[in-house]
Amino acid sequence: MDVLVAVASRHGSTREIAEVIAHALASDGLTVTLAEPDDVESLEPYDAVVLGSSVYVGRWAASARSMVDRLAGELAARPVWLFSSGPLGDPPAPAGDPDEVPSLLTRLGARGHRTFGGALDKSRLALAERAVVALLQAPEGDFRNWPEIIDWAGGIAQELHAEHHRHLHVAG
Ligand SMILES: Cc1cc2nc3c(=O)[nH]c(=O)nc-3n(C[C@H](O)[C@H](O)[C@H](O)COP(=O)(O)O)c2cc1C
């Protein structure tokens, strides 16, 4: 089964989450392609999609949102899982999912959505971003929980394999 993992990441930390998800899916026997949303023209080659974005000021990246707009029909016709990354600190803040998540879940009939902790390295930020971070008093550090991420990916692989076997059984 072919799975697309598409990820929008501004400073690379969400991209690393997608890489770990892709690696976990591949080690569970799935064929995985990792791509940026802007580079995805069609979902024709894929049986399932994992789409993720970092969250800035409460919103998903424009590239991830526009992939949803562009490919909504194709996404709705496949198993889709969504993830977001952003909350910083312990306990993670802000709490809760980005605003657009409920409507994305409904629109795409997505199987689920998970928000993972993010990472912040102030030295990599643009000036305007530093101002926002100072205003929000966002803590610096890496709050990504790798076991949680690998576990989530494992659940996706399990679900896809189970469905695949059911289909084979019905077809046979
Ligand atoms: C200017 C700025 C605004 C942010 N706003 C949010 C936010 O609204 N919600 C959130 O969960 N995280 C927010 N974050 C944290 C980022 O989402 C987090 O650092 C994430 O890991 C960045 O992912 P990336 O490296 O893939 O770009 C913000 C970070 C910056 C620098």
C-alpha cells in the first residue's frame, strides 16, 4: 500500500516529525512518499494520506490549507489522517487544536487528528517571529514526544493493514 506523508514546515521541526512518521510506516511494511504540500499534484498514486502542518498564530500553513482546497475530493475518497505541531512548554501551550481542525475533519472525513508538541529555537527565527514569541512568552526547547509520534504512526499502519486484509478476504 502506498501512503503519502505531506508536511508543511517553516523551520524544519514538523518536517522531522513527518520523517519519523514516514519511517515508522515504512518499517511496518508500507510504501511511503514524503512530500511538501505544494509539490503534490494528484493523489492518484496513493492509497492513504497523512497530512501535517506546523501551527503559527493559531493556523495551519497556507500550503497545507491550499493542498486541502486543491485536492479535497481526492482526499475525501481516501483514508486520511491529520496532524499539527506547535504547542510549546510543559504543560504544552496553547492547549487544544488549531481552529480549522474540526472543519478539516468533517470536510475530508479524516480518520483523526493529533496535535504534537513543537520545538522552538529562537536563533532560527525571523525578527517578526521573535517579536510574536516574546509577546506570547513562548518557551524555547524541543517538546516533541517521539514515542507518542511513533505510536500514532503505528496505529495508522495497523488500521491500513487490517483494512487491506479485509479487502483481500472479500475479494478472494
Ligand atoms: C511566531 C510564532 C507563532 C507561533 N504560534 C503558535 C500557535 O499559535 N500555536 C502553536 O501551537 N504553536 C505556535 N508556535 C510554535 C510553532 O508552531 C513550533 O515552534 C513548531 O514546532 C514550528 O514548526 P516548524 O519548525 O515546522 O516551523 C509559534 C511559533 C512562532 C515562532
